[in-house]
Amino acid sequence: MENIFSQAQAAAKELIEKAELKHGDVAVIGCSTSEVIGEKIGTSGTLEVAQQIFDGLNSVFAEKGIYIAAQCCEHLNRAIIIEKEKAESLGLERVCVVPHPHAGGSFATAAYHTMKNPVAVEEIKADAGIDIGTTLIGMHLKRVAVPLRLESNTIGEAKLSAAKTRPKYIGGERAKYE
């Protein structure tokens, strides 16, 4: 378990650096604890593993003022668990659901029970994210997602993928970009 915590910390630190995240940004996290323990997604979720991952990520993100948006599983239509203050500042509409391991997933459940004032929302447009175990976080990233290669590319047995976002390029051949 200690290894899972430290792997989550390492992934969070690397995401902050490579995505250039800053205070107030949102990182969406999709997580299959089944994949982390080497099983097929959706078959063997574990709250103990979920809590270690959440705590490892949050120990890094919270220090930098970055919000975690925990993606629920497909049984809750991949709803998001996030702190109420951030949901309100983004003008997100709340939905009425509380995740549990068999509807929402272990990671979203751990997030809900650890956050100070959690709420569920249907969607978010996050600044970056980490996908732990191929849970498909793309629907919750801002419009233009850019894949990131992390040196910290596993947590337990689960493969990690990560992304940052950037503003869309618009215009034509005469346009100049930042």
C-alpha cells in the first residue's frame, strides 16, 4: 500500500510540472482500483487501494491548491465528485447522487468521503488529468487535450496515461499564436 501511495504522489508531481498546473486548476482523475491490483476493470474494486491513491494524489495537489475531480464509473454516467466551492465557482450544476463502490467506483467513493464538502456534477472541463487503468477521462477535459508521457507510468499494475489541455488554435495561415 505504501508503494501505491508513493506512486500516486509521483504521478501528481509530474503532472503538475508537465502540465504547468497552477493554484485553482482542476485535475480529473479516472481510476480503476481493479486494474491497480491486476484484475479486469470493474471486477475487484477496493476502497483501501482507492484511499491510498486519493491520499497520495491529494497530498500533492492540495499543497498547490489544485482541485481533484474524481470521475465516477459508468454506472453513474462518469459523473464527477469535486469540492462544492470549486463546482460553484465554475457554475456547475449539482446532481443528487452519492457514489459507492458498485455505483460510482471505489476511487470516487474514497474521494467523496475524504473531501471537505463534496458534491456530484455531471461534467467538468478540467485543465489536465490522469487516467489510471484506462477509464477514459477525455470527456472531462477541456476541448484540446494534449497527451503527456509520464515517467511515473504505473500505479500498482495499472497503466497511467495523462493529458494537459491548451486553448484551441483558430484562424488560418495568417494567424499568430502565443
